[in-house]
Amino acid sequence: MSRTRTAILAALALVAGASGTALAVAPGDTGLAAVPCTVDYKVQNQWDTGFTAAVTVTNNGAAKSSWAVKWSYAGNQKVTSGWNAKISQSGAAVTAANETYNASLPAGGSASFGFQGTYSGTNAVPATFTLDGVTCNVDGGGGPTDPGPTGPGTPSTKVDNPYAGAKVYVNPEWSAKAAAEPGGTRVSNQPTGVWLDRIAAINGSSGSMGLRAHLDAALAQKGSGEMVVQLVVYDLPGRDCSALASNGELGPTEIDKYKTQFIDPIAAILSDSKYSSLRIVTALEIDSLPNLVTNTGGKATATPACDTMLANGNYVKGVGYALNKLGAIPNVYNYIDAGHHGWLGWDDNFGPTATLFKQAATAEGATVDDVHGFITNTANYSALKENNFTINDSVAGKSVRESKWVDWNRYVDELSYAQAFRNQLVSVGFNSGIGMLIDTSRNGWGGTARPTGPGATTSVDTYVDGGRYDRRIHVGNWCNQAGAGLGERPKAAPAAGIDAYVWMKPPGESDGSSSAIANDEGKGFDRMCDPTYTGNARNGNSMSGALPNAPLSGHWFSAQFQELMKNAYPAL
């Protein structure tokens, strides 16, 4: 008799004994309808002193508006963190109670949760589980020593670089739009990020795929190899406080809504054992934390919205909460957004931002172990590598740092910045094994305007301006930049300390509208997306450099996609 069948019959006997009524079970019939509840408890990963487990409880009785599952350990197991349930422990006894978003448990319905724990010696499956005081059977209990499934359903083991040896998910929605463009099939098979930028994006709609649909599609693409899925998690309260085109649906004080209606449902889906074989990379909350360093406190670049977010702490709390909840899932790899060199490369910003990241990574129950790395240049245009000048060059008695373009920055491109910032992050307490991602989706700067060598040495400005690949008017310009091109194609481990070049921003999706457009997505109009705008302190009061006739952020911008292909470097 199998272990599962034995447990079910034992549960039936307990039910019969409790009622005082004899219960007959026909040979070969487990009598499942009579079992008030079933519990599937599986150890997913186990190492010398710890383990992770996934639990699913199925209610075979009357519908419930709240629930609690209880069990006791025979050994010294201790639950250290959990997700999708409020888990507490007293001695050997553990209680897992519902969260607000999964309180309803209909007849025949199931709820899943998981946790991480410690142990020494043996790690036996608990013998008895109860649901609201009624004894259930225990189903499964398999652990990492069991043969387990193979192929798409095999749990993924945490690795140093999730991109190494793995395919990366091609979003079929983006791919279809790219392929429909003239010449678009040259790049429509490239992997891009899936943006979860509002609560409604989690479930999707009749016209767009939700998170589960993307993960199911990733399993179909996976086959028997490894597969990375890239998610941009982007809906903080008071989001992107220095830009209107990308501000979001949640007000500055709506941190609880962010937790319970955005992060918790995402965590619930990602922790589904169905997806345990995927390597899920999250790019967390772009353009948020760095604003607290650069755009607050009486600086020329400060905004009232950023001062508010610094004062209420909800950026730090939100990122910490997301790290804690998502980092507890064994196959999730969190990468925090780390701006770009043209934002944080100055001494005043570089060190303080790393320190702020450490604060966020230890907030709301998170630890630095929840951070797998950082991502730079997300949805930005900074050149990967400027080959025609270095930060150490001097011309006509002046350092490159004194040029108008560099303006005393310590970095001239993303690769040098990402590698140096990685070292800074380790120095403030992040793990030495962290890796960096660089978004190269739109920083190619090829085409006929690409310089073939250094600029004239008449002055430091002619030298830099004549040789730089990045053709923006100002390094602070960020919206639908004219002249930009597709950058390096996604690849794993391209340089020291870099886990991958990625296309986290899907090329062809707008950064923001060129003029005000009424919408129900919480997206405002930012003059930085208006090609006639003459600028502000954050871009040196320069022209915006934006393309005309752009749609709302995230919407398809055909003219930009065509220009990105035309100016691709390496060329298509």
C-alpha cells in the first residue's frame, strides 16, 4: 500500500472514530469524499541545516472564510520565514493561518503556502495535520531525496548566475508586435522583460497575458533545459517621484495596498510548485530608491513628491517587503534597480545610494541574502562602453571629467559604472557573490552618426563630444531618445561581475507620451517626453531630445522601434 493511501485510510479511521460510527471502505476505494481535508506537504530543497517546504491544503468540507492549518514536528525543525500564510511556531507546534487575500477556501478549493526552516539530524514529515481543528490526511511528503519529476516540472536549484546555461523567456506578446514591423523578425525572437507595473497586470485581461499565462508559456518554451523568466516588479506607492510619465496607480501612503494587493499576489503565484523549475529573475522597482538620494532635501533637482517619499519611508519599506516575500521563494532571483552612470556616477550619489540600498535590503524582514544582484540602465540609453575616451584622459590641460558632457562624473559608460558599483555594494555589506545586469535594449547608438574614432583635441569638449557614442543632448535625458539604437543582444556572463546583458525594457514600448493623453493607467504627462521642452535642473536645462508623436508609456511606438533597428549596434 502506498504511503499516500495509508495516510488517507488512517484519516478515514480517525473521522469514523470521532463520530462513533463504523465506516466501511470498499477494497480499492479510498473514500476520498469522506476525508474532510487533505494536506500535501513537500520538502522542495534541503541542505545541511535548512530546508524549504511547500504545503497545499484542500478543503473537502463546507466553504470557509478563514482557515488555519496546524502540525507538530517530531524533531527540532524551526520555521524561519514563510509566504502566503501567517506562520507562527511555539515549541514543536506550528500554525499557518490565511492572509487577507487567500482567506476564502471554498468547498473543494485549495490554498498553497510555503516556508523556509532549519533543522539538525532528521527532517521527517509531520505525522498529523489539522484544518481548523479537524484532522486531515497527509499526502506526498516527498523531499529532495525522492526521485521526483523530470523535465519542465523539476525544481530548479539555486545557482550563482541564473542566466548561465539557460534559455530566456521570449514574451509572445512583444514578439508578435516586433514581428509585425517591417524587418522586425530579425529581433522578434529576443527575450525581453515582462512588466508588472500595476495590480491589474498580475491577472491580465482579455487583451493581455497575466503573470500565470506568462509562466505557463515559459514552461512550454522551456523543454528539458533551464529557463529564465524576467519580471519587472514596478508599482511602489508614489512611484518614480521625479517623473510624471511613469508615476503609478498607488498614492504615496498606500504601502499596505502595495503589500497585500500587489506583492502578496505575485508571491502567491511565483511560489506555486508548478513553476518551481523556472529561474525567475525580478528587476525590483526601477527609478525609486535613487530618487531619495538625488532629488530630495533642498537640492536643485529636488521635487516635493520625492521629499514626501523620503519622509514617509515607503520606498524603503516597499522594496524591503518585496525582497523579503519574493526572496523566500527558492527559484526567485531578486535584482534591485541601481539607476545608471549618468544618474549615480558622481561621488555625492555613488556611496550614499549604496548605503540606502543596504537599508532597504534589511527593512521589513529582508536580509542581504534576499538580494541576488542589481540591474543598471533599466529602460535607459547610457552607452555600454565608450571606446574613444576614458575618464583618465586629459586634453589641452583639462581632464575628461571637466568636459560639459561628463561634468565631473567618475564614469563615462555603463560597464565601468556597473562593475565599480558592484564593488561599492559589497563594501557596504552585500554578499561578495552578487552579480550585475545591464539593460542593453536601447543603448547601441549605431547608424551613420556613430563616431569611428576620438574627437578633435582642440578642447576637452571637442574631444569628448566628437568621440562619444551616446548622442543624447544631455545624459539626464531619458524619454524616447532620438538617434538611439538596439544595443548588445542578451547574453550571459559577458564581463567580470556581470551576470548578463538583458533587454529588460522591451524595445518599441514608449517611455511616455509626447503630449497629455487621458488614460486609466495612472500615467501622467511629463514634459521630458515633449520634443519642444527646454529642460529643467535634472537635464541641465537642455532640450529633451525626445521623439515626437509618442503614445503612453508601455504602449507600442512603431516609429521608435524602426529607429532602434536602424541604429542598432551591433548592426542587425
